[in-house]
Amino acid sequence: MLEVLPRVPCRTLLDKWVRCQRIEDVLEGLTCKFAEKNGRLPGERARHGLAWQAAQDTRPEKKTRAH
């Protein structure tokens, strides 16, 4: 039996793809800065931290309600 996937608006998929691209770009810059500062590429732990930082830096602003 074929599994039916839920329909996701194209705009949502595009937004996620764009954010992933932005994260990759920021991560590349952070990795270069790390390598210049430390004279080596980051290890696994540092890569994880840089990836987290890149994700935080590219998060969209929170939408708040005006009361």
C-alpha cells in the first residue's frame, strides 16, 4: 500500500531550504575564522558548537503579539 505524505505548502519548504543555505554559509565563515585563529580545522566538538552558533545566528525573529 502506498503511503500518502501530508501536503506541505511550497512556501514552507522554500523557507526551510533558504534557511539551510544560510546556515551553511554562516558555518563556512565561522569555520574559516576558527581555522585562522587556531591554525587548524575544528574538531568534532568545536564543529558541533559552530553549527549550533550558525543555527542561532540565522534564526528568524520571534513574532510577538501587541497587547
